[in-house]
Amino acid sequence: MRRIIGTTVALLLLTFSLSPSAAAGEVDVLGVAVNGEGTVARVTEEKTAQLAQGKDLHGQVVATPMEYRVELACPVLNAPQTDAACQRAVAGCQVNGQQIGSGFLYDIFARPRGSTQPWVNVGSTCFAAQVPGAAPTVTLAMLRDAMHNTPWATASISTQPVGDVTLVGLKTFYRVNWSSQGYEPGEVEAIDPARMLGRRVEIRPKVDHFTYVFGDGATFGPTRSPGGVYPNGDITHAYPQTGSYAVRVDTTFTADFRVDGGPWTVIPETVTVTGPVTTVTVKAARAVLVN
């Protein structure tokens, strides 16, 4: 299995430009892994493991003992679109829907041991746990587990006309209301550090989509609309006959995460929460003559 993964990784290099501090002399000393275009490359598990053997990423014995650290591969930490930039950390260790290594791409930084020289990016890896001296790293499996154990807020339905009573053929408006308990979109959950190797990990849920279930066999979705009220609400339904209907909205969540206050990065996972039922009563209108 290791041979297959290593070959796949080698064929699917993800690259970015070398730091300006990585002068030619530093590249020679630090053993920066570069691809054919001269940019820092993602390296295999075997090459990453060479660092613990006193070798560089090319397999050459280093003359100067080195120290290393790793960072989640978000190359533009202060850019307006930081979230988009950090997708490299997720996409870099996913091949054909399969996870490689920890599931997240980490940049490897090196410098001579005990020196105050600037850290130099020498490569990127999906196997950050193999980098000697690096702090423990959070894995995709850990985040998926935390996400599935998040107490999500539930979305219930309110209708207009008010009182959950409407008439046959009348356009009825639907709106999402969040429960007071649980985490709704935009709220931040701090995960117990004991579950995250001592790291401070936060999860921020967001809606991937809603699916509205009207109780008469009709549904609407997927959509990101939370609905609204008359006259501008965009989630509506008209019932063809009288009766009582079990109406609900199912919410499919995704989430972002960050480690130790770093940039937010999406978790490639979704969780669907079934909403509570609201009973909508549909009546027939009849004409009455009055004096």
C-alpha cells in the first residue's frame, strides 16, 4: 500500500513559489525538495521519514544538524480570501476521493539546529507526523469525528399565514428558525484540547444546504435559502387538498476549522440533521352570504 500511495503522490505534485529567503546556498544546505519547475514540491512518506535519519528530502546526509517545524499549508495567511487559499491544505492530500496520510497538507520548515536563521520552506507533506521535532498535528479523521459529535442546532419551520393553518390552493410561506440549543451557522465550538493532541482547535458550522419537506410528498431543495415571509419569501408551497401535514426542514451542515487561532479551513465532510416536525393544517374556504 505504501508503494502505491508514494507513486500517486509523486505523480500529483502541488507546488508554490520558494520563499525569497531561500537563496541558492540555503537550498543546497537545507535540501529543499523542488520539482522540475524549480518550486517547492510535495514529498512522499518515504522522503519525509528521511528527515529523522539525518538526511534531507533528497536522501543525502546533512552536514549540519537541522531542526524542523510544520505549518498547515495556507500560503497566504493575511489575504482577503484566506479560506480559499487554505483549500490547498485539504486538496493536497485527497486523491480520487481517498485520503493520503493525515488528510491535510503541511509545509515543512527547516534551519540549522540552535540557530536564529529564518525558517526556510523545504517541502510539503501529507505525513507531518514523520517530521522530527514537529508539534503533534491534527488529522482529518480527528476533525471528522469532532464534527460528527458537534451538538448542532436544529432548524424548525414557521409558516405564514401564522398559526400553521392555511387554505387549499393558498401560497404558504416557510421560514427557518434555529433552536436556542446547539451550534448554528457562524457560531464557534471550541473542541476539548485533550481530543486534539493538546492543540486549540475550533469548529465553525455553516449550511451546505436545506431540504424542505412539505408533508404531502412534495419537497424543495437542495437550497441555501432559509425562506422568509410574505411577500418576498422564496420558499412557498400550495396544498391541493385539506388535511394535516408533517412539515420539516433537513439541514446539511459543513464546517470550517482552525488550529491555535490560525486561518479557517474547510473540513471536507457533511452532516445532515433532520428537523423537528411542524404540523400544518390545511382547510377549505367556503363562501358565506351575509346581509
